[in-house]
Amino acid sequence: MTRAFVGLTLFLAACASGGAAPAANPWEELGRGEQSGPVFHLGGTVRHVELEGGLFVIDAADGTRYVPTNLPKAYQVDGLALEAEARRRDDMASIAMVAPLVELVRIRKAAAGAESGAPYLVGTAWQLEDLAGAGVLDSAAATLEFPAEGKVAGSASCNRFSGPVTIAGDSIAFGPQAVTRMACPEAIMGQESAYLEALQHAERFRVEGPFLYVYSAGREKPLRFTRH
């Protein structure tokens, strides 16, 4: 009884003194710097740009590119998914000037199983506006929905579809989709076939403002969606 009581006392003391188990994905504090101003959340993917000797940028999930002034060496990895809190540094200028400069306040790698991209699409719905350079029929809306992680659904124009999707960074791959078997006019069915084929060959995506762009192999232009 005495040994159990001592063990319980030590456990309670550890909790009271902040001795709880460390967070699985802790933040790395980088300091507040000399500047003041609003801090915003930034989630995206690190990219290496071959410009002015090479530099690392962060492509945010919404399509915006930023140049960090203080990206730690451990995070200078092309394709690394991360999240950070950052502050715009419009008072500074970069030789490259490929994107706005930001000062990182704190940073951490994206949580396991939630590589950049996936968390930002889950729960969203989109309507097709442009089919890789071709217009879409007003009478046959094609949609794209992400109801849960790893799942996709939508209207192909005439029929509904649903199935798996894999998202990692800015890459996207649609698995085999289950499609209903309704019959519609020839023009609508033609659009449906082209849409499903484009999704089958999708390779990457980006979100920019209210638009989602999906790039498919063999097509010069992306599929363009707007929030639905």
C-alpha cells in the first residue's frame, strides 16, 4: 500500500509541475524577432527554387508562395509538409523577390498522416467551371467533394461517383471510383466521360483563393473548380 501511495503522489506531483507527457508534434519556437504586427497561420510545402544560387520557399495550401527569412536548416527539405506561424516582412526586400517575405515565429512538421494538402481539402466541395480548357454544360453540373480523409465523391455530370483519393503535399491521385448507371443525353455523357478520365489521370492540385486547380497528365490546362 505504501509503495502504491508513493507512486500516486509522484504522479500527481508531476502533473502539478507540468510533468505531463510531451506533445507528439511540438512547436519549435523561433523567437518573436524585432518586428511587431499580426501573426498568421501558414500551412504548406517547402520547395527548393533554382534562383539566385537556390533558395527555399513555402507554397501554402491556398496557392500563395512565401519566402521565409529564417527557415531552420532541419526544414530545408524539398517537399517537406509543415505548418508555421509567421509575420509578413514587407519592410524587407529579397534579391530574388519571387514572393512575399515572412519571418517565422514558430514551426513544426505536419502531423503524421496529415501531409499538407489533405487537411485543407477534407470537408470541402467544389463545382467544375472549366474542363482542361473546355467549357462545361450549364445544365449538367460536375462536382468534386471531399467528405472525409481519403474519400472523394461528386456528380460526374449525369451520375454520382465515390471512391478513394490519396493526397500528399500537392500531389493527388484518385483510386477506382464507383459510378451509378443513369442514362443522360449524349452531350452530358460525353462531358461525364471526359471529366472522369481527367480525374483518373490527376497528378497534382493547388488552391488559389476560391479556386481549386487539378492538373492531369496529358492535358496542357488544369481542371478549374470553384467552391460549391
